[in-house]
Amino acid sequence: MIRLLILILLGFVVYSMISGLRRPIVKKPPRNRSRDGEPMVEDPQCGTYLPVSDAVTATINNKQLHFCSKKCLKEYRKTH
């Protein structure tokens, strides 16, 4: 009985290893981002750095600013 359980466990381990080897090692980059990455921008309200494609962009006083969230944008507008 124990030999059967060990054999089943060994079979599962071998199956997991083989299926792991069949998966692609290199992951595809997200559609809207390049392989080289993208520029990072700093949120002027909280100081968080984030990719420009994830930022909430607003033009304030003829200057384009990038925020990490709508909440930070609202807070910035209240204080400036």
C-alpha cells in the first residue's frame, strides 16, 4: 500500500516537472508597453513613482502633471 502511494506521488512529481518544462520561459510584455520599459513619472502630491501609462494625467496652469490616482489629483487641486 505504501509503495503504491509513493509511486503515485512520484508520478505526480514527474508530471509536474514535465508540464513545467513545457511552459514558455519568456513572458510576453503587456500590449501597451515596450520591451525596453517606459518612462516613470512622480506624483507631485504624494511623491509616488509610477509608469506614465498608469498615471492619471491632468493639465494644471498650462503644465501637464501625472498623478497616481484621482484622489491625489483632487487633493492637489485643493491645495494649489
